[in-house]
Amino acid sequence: MPPKFKEGDIVFSFSGSWISYTHTAFAYIAFLGALVVGTWLHYYKIVENEHYGYPEEWFPSVSATIGDRYPERSVFMVGIALTSGPRFALVALYYFLTARPNSSLPKIVFWVGVFRTLTCGGWTYVTSTDDHDWHDIFMISYLVATLPWTLGCLALSPPNPKAIKYRKILAALFFGTLVPLIYFFIQHKVHKVAGAYTIYAFFEWSLILFDVAFDAVTMYDFSSFEIVVRDVKGLSRGNAKLLKDEIKEKERNQAVIQSSTFDGPYNWWDLSIALADVYNGFVFWTVLTSLGLCVWYFPLWHMGISGYEVAVMSTVSPLLLGIPAFRSLAIKYNRWFHLSAVIPGLLAWQVTNQANRLFAISFAVWQGCLAWTATWYAERGNTGRLQARILAWTIGLVLSSIAKFACYSNNPLWPIMRAENGGWNWTGLLLAIPAVWHSTRPVITSGGDQISNSGQKGSSLMAGVGVGGLLFAMHSLLSDSSTIISWTWSGYPINGPQQVPYGALTILAMGAGLLFGISTPDLLASWTAYGIGAVGAMFLTYYKDWAGYYGGLVFTVYVCGVAPVLIKSAVRHNPAVTFGFGFFIYNLMVLFHVWVVAYAFVPGGPLVRERSDWVMICTVLQIGNGVFSALTTNAQSREKTTKSPRGRKQSAYYLHILFALQLLSMSIAYLRFPSNDYRPYHPEEKSFTAGIWTIHFSLDNDMWSSERRMAQAIRELEVDVIGLLESDTQRIIMGNRDTMQYLAEDLGMYVDYGPGPNQHTWGSALLSKFPILNSTHHLLPSPVGELAPAIEATLDVYGTPVDVFVFHSGQEEDPEDRRQQSEYLARIMSATPRPAILLSYLVVKPGEGNYHTYSGPGSGMHDIDMSDWDRWCEYILYKDIKRTGYARVSRGTITDTEIQLGKFVVGQPADYSDTRISEEQVPPGLRFPALFKGEGVRGHRYHVFDEPRYFA
């Protein structure tokens, strides 16, 4: 409320710059004061971490300095308390400086600043010792809010050259420091490099200095403010100096720089429509990506073509839009087409019969492809809304990838999910129905920015080929944040990205590409951009580790950026040709990229055997066809789209959602960062349990995702090292999943992936409670049949290096393959001077044929139990290590293969005799869990021998 009396005596006044000075001083006193006190009183304690202490580590991190030790913790808390007042004042003054009528950005930045200040108090006064979860929540929230605060302040910065210069420099230093910060943290946490934490600490302290200095730049802006305490009733005997009118006038005329997308009031109704649109796009990608999974179940169990594969053709429904009457129907009743896709697609999990579940998903895909094609085609005359619809669909893919990133590479709304294995099916459906209803509302258009149908349009067939290549690239590489990382993984020591946390970087590249695509369509439609994208695809295909991943990021940016260009071109043609034919091309590519690995089971497979490079070349050439057509087709519409303020305003809300999703993915990456502090089950005996299991691509007998049930069985069996076969699910037909993410994080184990999805195997993986010192991935000779993957890894088992081999041999139909593979594996096993264990799938009978190559003088390996005559596929062999037990556990309903286990002890001489002892003679720490005796639990029990076997 304004004062009752306009004039009055000035009690006190000071320059607004003192708010900045005070804030900066108290903030630096809080941090640097704690550093000085901590170094003086507890130096050796605060430089020590979980791996090293002084002298390897000699400078403390921020968290160690301001942690729980007294008195440095108190120094920090008092300093932050003193900082809070100037901090709130700084946020408020910046709002007063930049606010103007009908502008939303200053309000947004103001509330971000308030939120950021409150969360700073949260992680300061709630330490990890007090409540670890809330401490992390406050810390993550603070870090996430730093990005919009920094960018908002840059966007609003008044036209003060010095302030703008320093803000840009400090923001660049802040964000640039994040890269080496993360790198050295991983070197410390994952690779346990001595001294890495000290270097990390310097970058961490630099972040603090840059963060505070960025806010200190306001001293140049606040010099235009004079803060006055006025006695309007004359009760004080203060200073008689009055506030000068010219200062008020200067404040009123202060210019600010605004982003055009924030001009005018923020329309929450439009934002709700954008949210509904994006969620509708998310549901489309959820249903589409689930189709392959449901199809895959049937050839998986038939071990060949089942007939159900024809369901992949359910995407070609846009061909019906070539019929004018049907096209009009699809446009007029578009809402009902969307609902008829969403409801059966998200309710399919309720169908228990696997074939009927596939039929429900196929119908949902059929309707979804029709609905979205009709949506785009209906908006072809309104550039703003068409761009918004394309953004919704593409951001839906980003959201799908983030949902999988948060849920360990499973989409929680898939029909293979339910509450028992992490599904959110009912929640997803209850959100989807109102979202579809809201996003498909009838809209009256003036047609003011419609594009004439006259002029050249390019080739509709080439546009359709481009759409097909675009869809395949997006689905095969970008529907999961870990796919391109899996393509480039080469084993230990780690020389490239890991699925966590770098999945967030893949998602960031998707968002950046989409932003470039709508802001610079001319650039993305150019042959220069196409060439850069093609080079990125080449690096992804032919290189490993960081070089391959960087190529994958470049291709990711290009694919997401060119998506609006190609779709805008396609809607100018007959949708039956561009989208119906385009989806048909996409289907051919789906089959192609499965054929290259499934060549042993499909007609004509040997013609494309192991040619993932051909798949990538075809994808890039197809997108090139679309670009060629778009250069002609979009020539008329491009200028109208970029100059339309209505189009920019409509797109703005979608970009705000995209920005929020990027912050969400970063938060997920932080929360999922691996701890790498794993412990074996029985360290007191220096024993460990090793196992082998063929996991059937993480689909159980009833078509449910089986990761959680697998994790439960492995945990209860107390398995320390396990080889998993048939584990590569990074293809469209398998859902582009990564089963190992959940198993490794839930069980607390290191993970190594065998040759990646672009190496044409069915996959092998190794999970270990012990650090993996080194690993090599092998592709064993296979002149006729499918490739045989193998992992050769050296583990640090209680200080003793132990080699573990995980191996899947070729099929029974290819005896020459299996002979050559047995000789190859025998050579690498015999070459190791260390204790060794083979966890394998050999396709051989005990005592016959290649069995003697694997187990015998040539390899130096010994069978864990030569008296076990009932085996055919799974075997455990060992050498130079003491074996104490062996067990076989029934498969239950998780897979079609049992679990085999062996117990070993390091530090004792190996004994290859088959002298067995009773369980009563075995120390409790060396026994197998009693839970699986008798009837066992959940279908898992000791079988064949009906109990474990123990050896002297």
C-alpha cells in the first residue's frame, strides 16, 4: 500500500549496489571461512575420501568442508544465514529492474530466484547425515534451478555493456566447468584414480566462486537504485534529504532486453494445451515402441518365423488416407481416432492372452499412425499450429526416452509392464484420456497464414522415403537414451560414456536438435547439415568409445533437427504416399536391422548377414531423399513460418516444456549416478558364488518384463558374479531396452556388456560384485551360423586377479561353427596365467565332441562336476581356484533355462578331485541358501540333484 503522505523525512538511504556487495561478501565468508577453519582444524579428515587420503588427496571438496564437523559447519551455516537477507533483496531488486507490463520472463526469473534461495537453505541446514534423501532433493533442486536463473538473468540483462560482458564470461566459465567436474568425479568414483578427487575439488570450488560472482555483477545494475527509508509521519529525527525525482525517472526509463517468446502475459491455458499435446505424442511413441516387443515374443518361443511378424505392418494405415472420403472422416473425427489408439494401447496390459495382447497393440498402432498423419495433414494450411503439432510429437519421443531413463530403460506404460514389475499403466491411461480430449479440441482458424497449393512441391515418393528413414532413425537410435552408448561401449578400463549418467547427454542432444530445427530450418534443410549428420552416422557406425559417441550425438542433433523440415514437406503431398509409403519403408528398415543378426532364422538372411553398416547407409540415404524433396516443397512456407509471430508464440510453450524435460533428465542422471561401492555376500570366507543364466531377452513365459524377478532370484541366491546370455535387447524388435541397468543398480554390481548391438550377436553380459579391472570382447569364428559372443574379464576378487569368461556358442545346426569356436575359446582360456572360470552355453553333451576341447589339457579348464550327465547347454568350468560347491536351480517361469551356480574360494590351493562332503561339514558362509531347498520359492528350487553339491 502506498504511503498516506507523499513527502517525508529520509531516515536512511544507500545505493542499491550495497545489496550486491553484502551478498557477495557474506557468501564468500560462508564458504571460504569454512574452508579456512576446516583446513586448520581437520585437514587430514576433510581431504580423505572413500578411496584415498593424504598425500594422494590434498585439497578438500566443498561437501567435505561444509559437512558435519564442528565448528566449520557452524561457520558455514551462520554465513549462509547472513547471506539470505541480501539474497532475497537481490532477487527482488533484479525483478524491479527488469519488470515491465505484459512481460512474463521477469516474473518467472523472480520465482526461480526465490525457489533457488529456499532450496539453498534446504541443503545447508538439512545435511546428508540428518536426512540423506531430503538433502539430495534440495541439492538437486538448487542445481536444476541454477540453469534457468542464469539464462534468465542473461536474457533480461539491462543494456549495460560491462555487466553483460561479465555475465557472459562467468556463465561460460560456470557451465564450462561442469564438463571437467563430471569427468574427474567419474575418474574418482568409477575408476578410483588417485588424486582425481583433489582436481574435482578445485573445479567444485570454482563453481562456487563463479556462481557467487555471477550474482555479484548486479552491482553494476543496482547503482541506478537508491534504497530509502522514509519517515512519512515525521516521528524520527532522520536525515532531511529527499529522494530525487530524477532517480525515479531514471528507474522508469531503464531499458531491458526481453525474449520475444515471453512478451505478453503467460497464457496458462495455452500451456495446458501444449502439455496435453506432448503427452499425446508420448503415448504414440509408447504404443509404437511396444509393438516390436509383443511381436518378438512369438518368434522367440517358436525359434523362427511364427507368422505374428505380420503385425509390424500395422503402421501402414495412412495408406487409407488416399481415399478422399476416409481422409475427410479422419480429419473430422480426429479426436476419436486418437482415443481409439490410446485406450486399447494403454489397456493392452490387461489382456492375459499373449496373441490377443499383440492384436490390441497392433490395432492401437494402426489407429495412432492414422490419427497423427491426419492431424498433421489437417494443419498443413496453418504453419504455427503445424509446427506445434510436430513439436508435440517429437517432444513426445524425448519424454518417452526420459521415462525409460528414469525406469531403467523400460517404459512404465508398455503392455509388458504392470504394477508388480514397475508399471504405471492405470496412471498413464487416466492422464492420457483427458490429455487427448484437451489436445484434440476443435479450433477455428482464420487461415491468415495458409500456404498456397500452387508452385513446385518436389517428389512425393522421395518425401515418403525421407519420412521412412526419419522414423527408423528416431526409433532405432533415439527411443532409448542408452542405445548409441551401447553401440560404442568397448569394456574395461572405461574409455567412453556409460549409460548412466551420459544418457542425459543423449537426451540433451535430442532437445538441442529440435530447437535448431525450428529456429534455423534453412540450415537443417541444407546439404551442409546433411553432410555433417552423415559424418556423425559414420563415426557412430565405425568407431568405439568417445569418438563413436560424439558421432552419435552429432547424428542425434541432425535427426531431431531435420524432423520438422521433413514432416512439413510431407504434409504438402498426398498423405497416403508420404506417410503410408513412408511407414512401409520404415517397416522394411525394421526388418532389415533385425535380419542382419537373425540371418540364421529368416529367408534370405545370409544376404544381409552382419551388415549394420548397410542399414545405416540406407537410413542416411533415405533421409537425403526427404531433404532433396523438402528443398523444393518448403520453399514457399519457410518464410511465412519464420516470420509468423503467432507461430513463434504457439511454439514457445512447447519449448518451455522441452526445457523443463531437459532439467528433469539431468536430475534423473544425478539420482542414478552409480555408487560403485559394492560388497560381496561373504567376504569373511573370501568366497564368491558364480552363476550362468540365459535370460531370454528379459521377457518371461507370459510376456512380462522380467528384470525385477531376475534380480530377486539373483539376490536370494547370493550370486556375486553372474554371466547372462541372450541379453542384447537394443533393437526395435526388442524394445531398445537395457536390462543390465536395473540389475546392476538394484543388485549393486559392476556391469560389462559383450559385443554391442552393432556387432550382430544375441548378447552376453557380466555382472560382478568385484571391480572389473579389464575386459575384452570377442566375436568367435562363425563361418555358417550366428556369431558367438564372449567376454573375457579380469576381476579383483579380494585382491586376487581372477579371469571370468562368459560365452554363448553357436547353434546345434552348425557343427563346424561350434568346433572352431571351441578351439578359439580353448586358446584364450589356456593363455591366461591367472585363476579362471568359464560361465557358458556350449550346446554339447558331457564327455562328447567339443566338450573335450573346452575341458581338458588344451584349455587347462576343469568341469565343475563331471558326474552331472544331464547338461546340454550351460556349463561352469574352472582352473587354479578352489571349488567348494555346485548347484542347479530350476528356471521357474522367468526364462526357458535354469540357473547354474558354483562356489569358489580364493587364497587356497585348487583341488580337482570329485570328493563330495555333506552340507553339515561345510562352514555356514560357504553354503548355498536354504531358501531354495525342497519346493523352493516362486518356482525356483534346487533340482536334478534336489540339493546343492559340496566338495572337499
